[in-house]
Amino acid sequence: MDLSTVRTTSDGPIRVAVDAMGGDHAPLEIVTGTLSWARAHPADKVLLVGIPERISEVAGGPVPPNVEIVAASQVVEMDESPAHALKAKKDSSIMVAMDLLKQGRADALVTAGHSGAGMAAAVLKLGRLPGVDRPALAVQMITETGPFVLLDIGANMDSSGNNLYQFAQMGSLYAERVLGVANPRVALLSIGEEKGKGDQAVQQATQMLDENGTLNFVGNVEGRDLVKHMADVAVCDAMVGNVTMKFFEGLATFIFDLWKREFKRGIRGPIGYLFMRAGVNRIRDTFDYEKMGASPLLGVKGMVLITHGSAKRRMIEYALDAGATAGRARIPELIADALRGQPRRPGPVA
Amino acid sequence: MDLSTVRTTSDGPIRVAVDAMGGDHAPLEIVTGTLSWARAHPADKVLLVGIPERISEVAGGPVPPNVEIVAASQVVEMDESPAHALKAKKDSSIMVAMDLLKQGRADALVTAGHSGAGMAAAVLKLGRLPGVDRPALAVQMITETGPFVLLDIGANMDSSGNNLYQFAQMGSLYAERVLGVANPRVALLSIGEEKGKGDQAVQQATQMLDENGTLNFVGNVEGRDLVKHMADVAVCDAMVGNVTMKFFEGLATFIFDLWKREFKRGIRGPIGYLFMRAGVNRIRDTFDYEKMGASPLLGVKGMVLITHGSAKRRMIEYALDAGATAGRARIPELIADALRGQPRRPGPVA
């Protein structure tokens, strides 16, 4: 088994590679957030990857001593085809950053760039971990009592029961080691709580999880149970996960926009706001998705985290926190250990 | 082609069968809502199906002349297995009501009972419409500028591209004829706006919809686009649809509960509420899901509508409105006309 690309650092300084050029607000917001994080974490190191002149320009002065600028001459744009970008732009910031991870010069990588290109670059450059059939992209979702992990939200289409089973294991490790949840409750996201419900993949995964004694499998949860925090890890196909995550974003924004408008309406709205300001801030704080940081791509030989394309400096800092924690926890190694010699079943149940 | 069970009433009085015994609050809320609707629609007729003594008991007096009580001696409970219920309870209210539809004695059927049992009874008793491979359960979802139709939300698992294609046609007809949307924008719910994105079923359905000139196919929409009303009909697999619908319910409730708590907190909350009361009511009105009425089961030989298990009298009235409108529109006949002789492709695209 070749795990040479997975570092075994568990303590001590962590080295995070940041794709300075990826994202809607790159490089300004990425660089600003990264420098701020680096100043707050002087013992750790950041490798800022991109076009040096543009990074220096937005840095607006000398960078802290724990920041190293690594040159990359190209940029993958947000609307490029991943396949084309990876072929034509071998010296792009995302590809160079991925190389740093592969060479063991970084413990984690954070990008706000094109998520499809980031995932493709990770699979291409780093490869899958031994025992992992498919990587999965996970995201932290908000509930009142803390976040839960939802995966897969878009790494692969048409996942089998076996894939879901592996996602459950990877998600459980991430929840335990990065979010600090003891004995995470793992559930399959389905159309009913009863175990017989769901499509073929969910039914097969149910069987496999029932037979696996190591995870804290709590069965199926429904869409309405998610915000009730009935599971710490919710496992599903990418289509379900992606739609759910984006629907959350859309619906929460919609509802808050309605309130915003009411608090601005007429004379009564602004007066009401004066009285409700503390409450508004409490609710805003509950729904502060920037704190969710970044989405880990689980199952590849290296700790890659993809944050929101629209991330600004504050979210980049949270993304670096997530990257440093995940890098320190040696998530890829733990996944390889957990999935080595696991049962696997080809194809769907008849 | 046998469409003998599909009535051709387009004008004139409509006859709606109501399952008086199904639902968390049956029979009291079902009967109360139904009688109220019947009084408001004296030209139409209601067939109230259930245990006559229990119906009379909760009716609390003589029923209006346009209400006929039809006896059924059994009740399918909310937690029963549909297969068992349909075999063991042939004289249950849902089965007797389904018979009324089949015999042409009713134009539509409304139930708040066990949705799995309702769908199974419909398929068993009425059968699929000619040309329809699979029925789909649709729901109206809320946006600020009006509802859109989301389907399938749970009639079948593991739908193919061909199934999705048919769902698109059925959903479009429903949006046009029942919601009154001219030339409804039909979209596939997927993980990205680009047409190449999505799983195999979505990609196949995209091809078929691109080739079909009769629908107003607008491509893919993402989860975050739904509340922006970027489509009048959003088509997806049951797993995606069911999770999305229930997640809407869970998330909206969660957010409103947070606001409710803030408006009750300390001294400032209740004062803030006094100023915001009109705004709160406007928002509450936007999210008034009871107005959505009931979910049509599209693709069977008869107009069956399933409403929320927790529906109370007001929602039952809206459900009867939906049932009467859909019955009047002859949706099953329109679907049969539209799907007759349509292209069909077996299996997923390679």
C-alpha cells in the first residue's frame, strides 16, 4: 500500500496550501483572509499558490514570515470545463497546489476555485486512497445544536449501496476527528424512517451498515429530520446531497430577505428592528454559514478542502481553520486504515 | 384503450370522494373541513366515506344536502404496511373511496390518510393510464411569486430518464390546467445548470425533453434556484423530491420557531412583535402551506389527491378545492392524450 503522499503529522506546525487564484473574489479576498489567518497562527505555515505579482499587489506589503508564495502562472476560471482546464493548464494555481500536497510539502489544501476542477485535479494528481472506490465531497450543515456532516454533495453521480457505505465510514471519521463528535450518529437520508424504505442503493447500504458493528448507525432519517440534528452524519447520493445543500442556501436566503424587507418597511419596521436587534443577531449567528469553512473531499490521498466560490476573507479564515484541523487529524490515513479489508458488494441488490 | 374510468365532466357539478377516516386528525378535522367546503359549494357534491356512526358523531348534526355518507367499515392506520392494509382491509375507507372513483361515481378523491396505502390502492384499483410507465406524486412548493410543481416526491424509487420525461409532461399539464400557468417552464432538478450535468436518468431525460417540441423545457435548475421560481415544474427522482419537500418543511419550521422565540424573549421581544405584527403576518401568509391543498397522484386512471397526514379542517378545505379543480380539468384524460404514442426509451443511456 502506497501512502507515501499522506503525511503523518499529528502535532506540531501544520502546512496549508492555499489556491490564491481560485474563487469569485480571488485573489484579493483569498490573500487577505489567508494573511490574516497566518498572522493569527504564527506557528503554522501557509503556502500561497498563484501569480506572485498579483498576490503581492493585493497583499499590500510584506507577507508574514510563515507565509511562502509559490509561483503558478495560470488560473482556472470559474466557468471552465474541468477536463479542459486540467489538460491545458498544468501550471495553474490549483494544479501546483495539488503538487505541493502530493509531494508532502503541504498537509492540507484549501481552494475557493471551480469545485469540479478541484475535485478532478485531486483525483488525477493524488489518486484514491487504497480501499476507497469513490471519493465523496462532504459539507457541514447547520442546526441549532451544532453542525452535521452531509455527503456526498457532488463528487460522483449514481452512487451504489457500496459507495454509500464507504461514504458513511468516511463521514463518521470526519465528524469524530474534525468536528469533535464522540461516536457520531450515522444515518442514511431517505424517504421514510423505516429501514425498508428508499431506493436500491439506500437499501443495500442499510444492510451493509446493519452488519458493520463499528459505526453508530441509527437508520434512516427524512428531509425534515435534518435540521432537528437527528444524525451527525447524513449519507446520500450526490444528487440528493447537492440539491439539499443548495436548497438550504436558497430557502434560508429567501426567508431572511423577507425579514430584512419587513424590518425596513414603513415606520414600524425600523422601530421593530431596534427592539429585535439582539434577536436578529442571534439568528444571524445561528445561520452563519461562513463558519462552516470548507467542504472536505474524502477518499483521496491528501486533505483537500473546497470552500464556497463566493467566499470572502472571513470565510477563507474559517476554511483555513478546517484545513489545519483536518490536516492535523490525518483524515486520509484514518480513512485508509478504516476501509482496508472492508466488505464490499458489487452492484445493487436484486 | 380503456378510459372508461375517467369521467369527461368539464363543467357542471363536480363530485369529490373524501376519505373521512384517514389522517392524524380523522375523522373530526376531515369531516369538519369537508362539511364546511360542501356548504360553501352547494352546487358540487361530496361523498364522505367512512364509518357512518363516527362521521355522524363528529358532524354534530344533519349534513348539508350535497353530502352523502358512504359506509366503509374499516380504517387503514397511519403506521400500517400498505401491502397488508390493502389485502386485509378491503372495506376500508380508502378502498371504498377508490371504488367510487373507479365506478365513475366520483370525479376526484381526497385523502389525508397513509400516503403509501393511498398510492398503492390507486395503482391497484384504478391502474395506470395507457402510455404511462409510472405514476408520480406531485406537490406544490412555495415561492414568493407563486407555487411551482415538484415531482416525483415519492410514488416510485429509482426512476429512469424515460420516467422523468413522462413526469415532466404530467407535471406540465397539472401546472397549466390546475394552477393556471400558461406555457409552464419545465426544468430538471440537477446539480448544475449546464445540460451535461446530473446522473444518468437526468441526462437521458434532458435529451428526450430537448427533442420534444411540445413542452417549454428550460433545462436544469439547481436546489438554490427553486425558491427563485426559475421553473413552474421541477422534475426529479422520488428520493430527491421527497427529501427536498420534507427539508423545506423542516427548515422553514426551524427558522420560524427561532423568530417566534425571539419575539417572546424578555421585554424587547414582545414590544418588537407589536411593531412587526403586520410583517409577521405577511411572512406567515407567504409560507401558508395549508393553502397548497393536496398532492396529485399523476398517471393513474382517476384523480387522486393526497394531503398532509396532519391536515386540519382548513387544509382539508383547500384540498377539496384542489380536488374539485383537478377533477373538473380532467387531468387523467389529458395525460392519457398527451402520452399516447410518445417516444419511449428503455434503460439508461450508456
